[in-house]
Amino acid sequence: MSLIEFIILAIALSFEALVVMHGCALKNKIPLTKGMAESVLVALVNAVLLIVGIWIGSKLKFTPSGIDPETSSTGSLLADTDGLVYLGLLILVAVRLLFRSGRKSRQVQPYDISRYSTALLLGVALGINTLIVGLAVGFRPVMSNLWAASVPLFVIMTLMAFLGVMLGRSGKEIRARRYTLFAVLFLLAFALKGAFWG
């Protein structure tokens, strides 16, 4: 996987952080410095969960590291199975996001993010999708340097979460469903590209 793919993946995973942090800051206006610290905390939790997911997925995948799918029919079959698992897990996350966005009232439940413990738990809650995506990515050939996966997610999610805090503090409404649909489109494009075009 290339760095640009991880950047696209990070953008897709960060839309939900923007929406949730916006809803929290809209109800509980916190200082910008604390909002930045909590955005960093949420992003850090998600970056760690992405790495954990990739590591677990790489251990569970069907294709052994010594088999070349190009030269072995068994390896090719196993690689196809890995591709189907990868596609299925990403579609699962997309369906989860679509289900939430399809509710009649797409209002985010606000949490009191003035406490770091709440922000930490919020990061874990947002990180469920990140962990599943990490599992999916682990079923594909991944860069040996996992920093290439975690750093873009950490940076982009920090910025998106903090943008949500700033918009929430200023009282600006956002269309949560639109951002969720963007995330779904990014994920589906990422899933189809990885499953069928390598």
C-alpha cells in the first residue's frame, strides 16, 4: 500500500471525528487549547488502534509470507480469499456508517469532553471502525513501516477533530449526514481499489 492510500484512508476515518467533536463542542464550549489536547488524544487512540488492527490482520491472513501469489495457484487462491476478507471488512464499516447516517434524526449524542477521560473513551468508541479497517488492511500487502499508516491518520484526525471543536464552539451547524456519506464514498473507493486493482 502506498502513502497516498493511507492518506485517503485517514481522511475517510476522520470525518466521523469531525462530526462527533463538533456535536460535543456545540453543547459544551471548551477552551481551544483543551479542544486541541482532546483532539490529539482522540487521534492518538485511533492511530494506535489502526496499528493494532493491521498487526492482527497480518497474522490472520490466509496467504503465508513465503508464497508468491503470482507463481502459485494455491497462493493465488489464498490471495483472492484475503482480498475478499479485506473487501468484506471495509464494506462492513461503510454499512455501519450508512446505517447511522440513514436515521431520521442524525443528531450526534453530545458528550462532556471537558474531561480527558471522556475524550479517551470517545476515542475508543470512534476507534471501533478504525480497528476494523486496520484488520482489513492487514489482509493486504502493507508497508513494513507502520508509521506510514499511523502518522497520516494521527495528523489528519487531529486536524479534523479540532476543526469540529472550532465549528462547534462558534455555534455553526454542519450537515453530519453529508460528512458521513463522504466517509462512506472514500471507504468504498478504497475498498474497491484494493480488492480489484491491488
